Amino acid sequence: MNTADMPTAAGPPTRVPRRRPRALVVLSATLVLLAACSDDSSETASATTTEPAAASEAETGAEGAGGTQDTVPETDPESSDPTPPRSDDDVAPALYDDRILAADIWDDELRILSAGMGFDGVIGWPDEELETIQTGGGSFYQPECAGDPIVSGATAAGVEMFYRGVADDEPDYDDGLPVVFTWPVLTSTVHPEDFLFTLNTGEQVVPNAAGMLPNYELNERNTVVLFGDFGNRLDGDEAVYPVSLEVIDDGTPLRFLGPDGEQSGVGLTWTGGGSPYETGPALVGAKLNHVGDEAVGEGGAGPLDRVLLPNDEFALYGGGDFRIRLLTSGGYTPTGITSLTPDAYENHFRIHATADDGSTILLTEVGVDYEVAGGTLRVLGLAELGQAESERVAYNDCYVEDADNQIDIILAGDEAAARSITFVEVPAEGEYLPLYNPGGPGPEPFPDVRYTAPGPPDLEPVINALDDPMRVSNIP
Ligand SMILES: [Ca+2]
Ligand SMILES: [Ca+2]
Ligand SMILES: [Ca+2]
Ligand SMILES: [Ca+2]
């Protein structure tokens, strides 16, 4: 974006000590934690050699991109050397290897579920200084539980490590935009040039970068995150944002895996959207499955897995009986930079089910047996966030979650009762807290910065996948 679009503010607030923050958010934790993991090359190298062959092969990709091999792209943000040319092979191979394992399909038909701009200008910071974050319109928060502040955004170096494509300017101040599909993508085909946006100004835009973080697990991979110059955070007539998307043939056309095999995405279109500073992220899917005997398709990139996972229902609740996987149009966290925690169901969500007499029962509390048609249902809590609570992991402002656009609600109860579930609601008002994408304000927003809007109240019908699990796999 044009830096003239960016809001400006006077010096740093006096309530926070001036220090060098580490960028702990965006797609959030993920970029920086991966970078942090890769800093410790001796540990990651030895971990690789002691693991089974199959896992090592997969992980070598991500670790190589993270900094342990000779093919590493330039990642020092303060280096004056020009970034050397790089190929797709230089970028985190484990994320672009076409693996898909028990990934949900959200419709029989291949469609784009959402492709609205997420947030403006906080991707590609030239550095992580407080002034840079503030004048660039980011958010900053120093939790009591951590030595380092949490900030929004990502450095250019972090983006180049894990996303394909390159920045068009230095510094870049790119916008973020998740494209959510009904089917998982064969990730080797993902490039910025697959996407052509039309803005409300009539201008056409191709993204600068494209990638699979944070929706990277083998049972996910239906959301491509794009960075580029899609719009701004201005108001009224000055607001700029995309209004349509077409998937085009870049020579390596996007391919997806559906119930009957592979299908090209070329020609898919999407229209809609608006400014994310007017309306925040919303539910685009909710899917009910049996939990089964084990978690399948978790993880997919070694260093990241070790920090964030396991985050499945077995690790958190010993399994449970049913999972409702929520799919959203963008990141979905309490403030934009602090994490959603597994114990936060009652703050944000309620499930609708039908009673014997046809009336609606609202499942508002965790740990309560609700009588519905067919038996009882009990909410155990949220999953698909980060690791389970332990001596080392607390459900507080320092909790680290994957910050993607999928959240699971785990239930126990009777199968006939599960079949009476109708909707998941995000009330987002009254006693219920709204949810924000990574452009959100954080707990202590800078007063002169305009942040993305909270998500609206939402009611999403639940897809019943108890009989047909509606999942696909591709292991190359
Ligand atoms: Ca492509
Ligand atoms: Ca995930
Ligand atoms: Ca997971
Ligand atoms: Ca998640």
C-alpha cells in the first residue's frame, strides 16, 4: 500500500516501557515462533536425526527453510545485502508438498467461501521497534505473564521465509487477505499469480506473496493467505478494498482435492466483501463429525508442530465423542493479538439443538448435560488452538495458539442427541465477546490508530458429517 494511506500517531505511549518487541502475532505466533525455532539450529538438526525416516523427510523441508541448510533465503532484516533470487524450492517445502490427510471438504462443490481483505498494512515491517509498529498502525501489548510484548504484524524476513513471492517495496507494509475454499488445495500449485483481485476503485491487483500459514496442518489446507496491496483502513469514500476475485491460470494452475479426485480452480470467482474496518470476520462453515479413535492429519511442519501441537481433542479432553469444526473468514481471536484459549467457549459461542418438543435448546455452559432430542449433550471445550494446560502452559494472555481460521468445539454425549444439533451461534454482543482478526486492537490499542472491526453476530448452520465424514486425503 501507499504509506501515505497509513495512520500516524505521536510518540510511544508512556504506559509501556520502550523496548524492542518481538513480533509474536500474525498468523500469529506462527511466523516468529518458527523463526525462533530455526535459530536453534543445533537442536533442530539433532531432533531431525533422531526421528523416524518419514517424519524427518517431511520436517527437513520446514527446517531447511527455517535456517539450518545451505539453501536458506536471506533472512536478516538488518542486512544490507540484496536478497538473492530464490525459487519455490527455497520456501518451507513441508508447506508446499501436496500432502493432505483427512482434510474436511465443506461442500460437494468446489467454491470460494470468502476472500475479503483481512487487515491493512501490518505485514512486512522493516523492523520490530515500537515506533514502527505504532506509526504503521499495529497493536502492542505487554502482558504481565511475559517478558516480551506481543505486537501485530510480521517482518518482511518472516514473510519471505514461509510464503512464496516477494515484496514489491522495502519496507512493504502489505495487507493480509485469507482466501477460504470448500476443498483443500494441492499446495505445490499455490502462488501469488494464481489470484486476480478487482478493487472497489476498479483497479486490478495480483498479490505479492501467497502461502499456507497458518492453515497448514495436513487436515486443513483449504485457506491460502495472501499479502499485497489490497486496500486501506480509511473511511467513507476514501476506503479501498477488494470487491471480487478470479482464480486465473498462472502456468501452474491451482488444483484442489474433492470427493471425486482433483479439480482445477481456474475460473473460480468470488464477489462481495467490504472494508474489514467496518465488519470483521464471520463464520463460513460449521461441520459435525465423530471424534473417532485418534486424531488424524494433525501437524505438517516439524518446528511449528512442536510449538503449537498437539491441539486436538485427544490431547485436550481425552477425545470426547463429537467435534464441531468451525471455519471462519479470517483469524478469530479475542482482541486480534491475544490468543483464544480452550476454556473460552462460554465467552464467544453457543450451540443450538432441538428438544423433544421441537423447541430450541441453547448449549451455553461447559460441563453441563443438556437434554435434547435423542439424549444428552455436554460441551467439553474448545480445541484446534494450542497445547493443553499444564505446568508449562497456562490459559492466559501468554497462551500460544495457531491463530488460523479453524476452531473446534468438542462434545460428549449420545449420537442421536448430536443429530439434533442445528446451529453454532456467535452472539458477539451482550455478555458475549466479539472476535477479531490479526488487525484487531489488542487489549491496549494506540488511541489514534484505526483497527479492524469485531466480527458480527453470526448464526451458522451445522453440516452433519456423522454418516459421511466428508474428508479427503492425498499422500504423494
Ligand atoms: Ca500456481
Ligand atoms: Ca490448525
Ligand atoms: Ca490441529
Ligand atoms: Ca485453529
